Amino acid sequence: MSAICGIIHRNLQPVQAEMMTRLMVSLQSYGLDGQGQWREGNAALGHQMLYGTPESLQARIPWQDSGSGWVITADARLDNRLELYGALDIPALVGRDLSAPQLILKAYQKWGENCPQYLLGDFAFAIWDAQRQQLFCARDIMGVRPFFYHISPQRFIFASDIKGVLAIPDIEKRFYEPLLAAMLQGHDLTYGEKSVSFYDGILKLPPAHSLVLTPTRLETHCYWSPETAPEIRLKSEADYVEALQALLEESVNCRLRSAFPVGAHLSGGLDSSAISILAARRLKAENQQRLTTFSWAPAPDASIDSDDEYRLIQEVCGRESINCHYINQTVEDVLNIYTQDFTVQPTTMLFLERHVQAAANQQNIRLLLSGWGGDEGITFNGRGYFAELFLQGRWQTLWQEGKLRRELHGGTVRQWLKTKVFEVLLPDVLFDALRVWRKDPHYGATDKSLYIQPEFAHRSQVAMQPLLRRTLRERPGVRQQQWDLLTHGHLTKRIEDWAISGGQRGLVYSYPLLDRRILEFALGIPRDLFFKHGWKRYLFRTAMENILPDAVRWNKTKDEPALWARQRELSHAMRSQNKQNLQAYITAGLKMPQLEKYVDVKRLAMAQADPQLRQTGFGPAQRLALLMGIQALAKPAVEESFSSEQQAKGQPEQTLGSS
């Protein structure tokens, strides 16, 4: 991705060049293809450019419209450009040369604050109207492009990376205690992290939200939600299949509009295999390069007991003439991610993905397609379906589908009814009690820690609650399950981390199955199409006839034994081989006076020295000590690289584009 940033002084004081330079320096790793600034009076916008689409090669950002005087900075790819040309009365030959920021600005001129509703694609942008002293910002529906900000009565600062906001010297790097308390007590943080960071006063514009800033107010607005997707009712199953095939092809095709080679993830599963095949066929039809794919699985090894992943991957690659690269991960890779400062650096699944990024760089690939998000949308597995049938009194269908499911997967009637109907119907309190009684480590009370300081836990209790959401256990109702998954935050967390990590390495990620058109289709079709004839993901499997090999299309599991066997081996080796290095960080953290505010340091130190003394809450408390040790021993990279006199020479203060 590219990176955007800006400073608006709400008190109307001029923005100093040094402050904007600091912002730009902190984001310079994103600017592989140049950078630009615009600064006038109390406003300044910046952009670090990474070329991607053909029209981006000539783009000059920030862009100022000569008629209105409005200025835009944007990190964006628009997928409905032809539709926008018609709505905005732009001739196709003219529109072809317009950059995404220019189109967004024209959309804003026509639709104002409603313009994000008309934009399909991935974007984060900010538009400054000096005459009205108003800043308008928006982020795409799933948060594919990040947006961090800090607001005070005097100013508003935003950036694509939290490091940009933290680069401003007088923004205090102080923990946001409600989120920290939630972490120490073992809560799921992903919902909270959609809108807050680990630092007090540094927020995120949530996915599918816009923001309006003036000298006297700041308002955010949700412009899209899964619950608003309309019902879709077609005449026959064949019509749903045809509609889905057309949507999938369009979603993949519009993302292949790249000025550079394209890559894709390939695991042998339904989602990644379908995307890879559709992309490979499109590239071949257009006489472009062969698609290169990347698998997280280690290279084939005779010592690994299962070949399921390799068999499925090779069947896809052999049939479609696709190149596939496997990942050879090392202990050092795991250690590197484990010792990242997770409050400012991306970490989610990057112990694997960084190898993909490195391999993609070597082949000049700048666009990586991923199947992430399919499980929550069009390839949803139908969780909650059986309990929903029970509540609806559709007992004949319940019995028939359950019988077919047992024939495919085994098990008894008693087990199936217990796990897929009766336990699903339990209220959360009883469900958690059952899991605690069974000593299930994945469920039960999560708000107990023997290491957190009681006073800190007490004062954070109320402020912590809005950051939490109920666990993603199975509940009655297919549609409610999808809504919960799409709003939970795990999708955005991984997407955001990959955007930041990839952007610093010259890569852009794109997710065809998170296309708004496909999501709304998935949320609108009848529930029975997700589970039919005993098969999960029924409609998608049916629609992939003549696209996916049958071995992939009718594969019954998502297991990747070789990958996870290797992960367990490396994690164990990392902890044993690097015990001294990890202990050095933790020891440094235990000596930090700030740690005592949050955890019982004496108890934590004793448990660290003797594993037999470790009790509930040890893991999160150790993680905080490790974090503080990392921060204590790390050098401030931005300050090291910053020299206002030298950097200012390379950071022109000018409007880079105007119409």
C-alpha cells in the first residue's frame, strides 16, 4: 500500500514544516516510488507512493482541484471505475487516465459525505476544504487500508501507520489502560482494536466509517453494515450458481488491474484455489505472465506423514500451469515476530507471511491476492444452521441433513444432537460453565488473573467493557453467525497488519472474497445454500464445477498437517534455543517501574523462574513484561533517522497535483 498522513490545526495556527517532515520521515519506507506534500496555512497533507494500478504510474498525490480548491490524499484502489464514470458524467477515455484520488474527489463533489457508499474497493482518504475548514475522511468497509489518528482541541493528526502519529514529539506514548487491562485478563482484543490502539489518544477510524472534522466538532458515521444487506431471492439454485460465478470472476478480474506481476496465496483449500485458478486463467487469456502462488506449507518432505496439502496444491498448479513457492521457515523467523513490539509493529501471522513477502519482492510482484474472508462470507460453513432448523420446527430437514452429515464425517446421532443443537442452544453462562467443568482451555471465565494488580483491574473494569464482544462460539442462526464474524475484528486485525507489513516491503494485498458485492450476496441468499446434502459451503462447491479440481472441491477438511506440525516444532525450538535472549528481555521488563502499576511483579518473577508456580494469567503478564523489555532495550528509530535540516531538503512542500 501507499501511505497517507496529515496535520490539521483546529486553532488555525500554521502547520510547521518540521512537524510535517517528521510525519513523512516516519512513513518513508512506504514511498518506494516517491512522495509528496501539500501545506498551506493550518493544514498539511502527505503521501508516500507505491505504484500499483496502471493509472497510479502518473498519479500526483496530494491532488488539488483547481475549481473548488479541495485537496485530497488517498491510498486507494477503486473497482467500479466504469460505473463511476457514468454516474459522474466522465467520458471513458478521460476516466481511464484519472487516478483513484481524482475519482474520489469527483465523487465527493457530487455526493458529499455520502460518497463512500458509492465506492467499491479498498481505500483510506482525507479531503481538505480550506474554505469551510473541514476535513472529510473515510475507510473501506473491511479496513483493508489503515487509518490512525490523534485529536485534541488544538489539532488533528492522521497516518496510515501508528508510527506516523507517534513521530510527533509531544504526543505522549502512554498505554491505553482499558485495552491493556483486557489483555492481562485474557480477553479477545480484536473487536476493541478496530477503533483503539494500545496508546492513549491514538485511535483508528473503524472500517466502513467516515469522519468529519471542523474546528469545533468531530463526528464519525457508519456508512455500511452487514445487517443492512438486502435479501436475494432468485428462481432456482442454478440462478444462484450463475450469479455467484459472475461475481467471483468480476471480483478477481478487477483486482488484476496491475502494472506489475501478480501473486496469490495457495493452500489447497476452496478459497485460495478458486482465486488462484480464476486469476491464472484471466492472466493467460490476456497473454500476461503465469501466476505465481505461495504456500505457507514447508517444502515437500518425505519425513512428513501427510501429503494432503501438497497433493491438492500440485493438482491445482499442474492443471493450470501455476508456479508455487513453499515456505521454509526458521527458528529465527519465529523469534523475530515473538520479540516485536506488538503495540506499534504488525505481528499477525507474519512469522509465515514475511517469507512470502520476501519471495514476492524477488520476482517484482507487488500485488498478492488472498482468500482471507471467505469463511465469514460466501464460503461460510453454516454454523448455527442445525440449531436454527430446530428452533424453526424444520425437524425433517434437520434429521435428513444430520444423517447425511454423519455419513460424510462419522459420529453418532447422540453426539451430533448434543454438539450441533443442544449445546448451541445453551445461554452463554451455562455454555461457559460446561466448558469450565470439562476443563476446556479455549472457553470458560476469561476475566480472572492472579497477576494483574487488583486496583488496576477494578478501575479499568467499566472502561474495558465497550471494547469486548461475546466469544465466537456457535449460536443459533446462520445469518447472525455471519454478522458476528464480520463485525468481530479478527478480519480487520490481520488485514491491517498485512497492509502495514506489506506496504513497507512494496506489496499490496487484495481480498476478492471481501468484495462488497460478494459479501452482500453471501449475506442475502437463503441459509440452506450454505449447508445442503450434508456438505458445508454447498453453493460455493457447486459453483466451482469446471473451475476447481474435484479433489479440492469435495475435500471434507481444512486440515494442513504439514504446516502445523512444522509450526509446533519451530515454536518449541525457538523457546528452547533462545531461552537466554527471551529471558534478557523479560528481565529488563521486570525492572521497569511502570510494570508494577499493572502486574504483581514479585509473583510474576517467581513464576518466571519456576514453571511449577505459574497460574492463571501468567501468559499475558509475561507478554507485558516482554513488551516493556523490548521497548526499554530498543532504540527510537524515528529519532535516529530524523535530521530536520537534511530531511527537509528531500521533502518538497508543494501541491503535487492540480486540475
